[in-house]
Amino acid sequence: MPVFQVHVPAGRFSSEQKRALGKALPEALHEALGIPAEDQFVTITGHGPDELFLDPQYMGMERRGDAVIITVPFTAERPLSDKRALIRALCSKVTAVLGIGRDDVFVALIPVPKENFSFGRGELQLAPDSDQTPS
């Protein structure tokens, strides 16, 4: 159910790389946490040089001009061990498909109670009173 929002430098990555990234992010969820592989909700947005800013050395990193920002609304109920596993899997997948360094992958997990997600039909499928849970 996480919704990936990926911010990339405009024109830096090919259509094939972006499509591979769109597949790799849900794969990381599946590998790290067992979330169904078809749970694929990804947006990728390109930003010009005056629209995407990442400090090249913050927290001891050595970022280049091809760094990406990934934000992920993520179920707040997950333990820290799950979050760590997901971050490792995401970094591995992103670096593999985009050909960038590990320091160039910035991820922010945004905690959201799982009952706040709607998969459509104006329903909260994961709310406690719902009998609409996906199979």
C-alpha cells in the first residue's frame, strides 16, 4: 500500500530506467516485507536544476548530480526492523536500476495509520470496521 513518490533530475534517466524503477520499488517491498508484488503505486517526477536540491555532503554523504529523493507514506504500525529492511532493499534496488551510488538515494518514510489508505471506491479497505480487505 505504500505510495512511492520519486523525485529525479529531469532528463537524467531513460524511460527504460524509470520503468525499471517503477517495478523495483514494489519488488523491494515484497522482498523486504512480503507485501504483495502487485501493490504498485509509484509516481516519478523530473525536476530541473532549479527545482531539486540535495546537499551534496549532508550527514557525511558524497552525493553527485544524479541523486534522487523518495518519499513513502508507510504504515505507522511497522516496527523499526521492518523500516530498516525496507530502506536497505530500496537502496539496493534503486542503485541497481539507476546506476547511481548509495549516497545518492535519499528516502523518507512518512508514517500513516493503515486505516487512512483508500484503494478506490471511496472506501477505507484497511479500516477496522471494513470487510473490504484485499486478498
